[in-house]
Amino acid sequence: MNQSDRSCKGCREEYKITEVQIDRMLSAPMFQGESCVPESVYQERLRMCGACPKLLGGTTCSFCGCIVRVAAKLKEKNCPFPGASRWK
């Protein structure tokens, strides 16, 4: 099974979030200001999450349930990987 094909066992198909929906969220004003990390940090966080075995469906962290593309954008968020954050 491809890592991006895995999905949350508790979620039904109608609850899956699409890339279009995530794009729409990220276009909100709160993701354009000082509360966000620089683009280089954002891309590094996404890279780390993309390599994580706990990424479900290519969008969701199975440790905390966050939408990775959303959480990775915010300065106040941290990787919840047990023992040590995967984000630098």
C-alpha cells in the first residue's frame, strides 16, 4: 500500500479533505501574515512530514489529527512526533 493511500480508519469518504479545500484555507488572511513561518521553513516542514510514516492520506498527521499543510504554515505549531519534533 502506498503511504499516501492510507487513510484515517475513523473517517468516512465524505469527510476526506481535498487539496482544493486546503488551498482555500491557506488563502485566508490568517495564513498571509506574521503568524506564519517563511516559505523555506514551510517547505522543509512539508518535506519532513511527507517522509513521516504517520502521514495519512497525504494530508493528515495521525499523531495529532492536524491537516499538515495548515499546521506547517503556522509558527506556533510543532511536530507532535513522540520523543522529538521532526521539524527543526
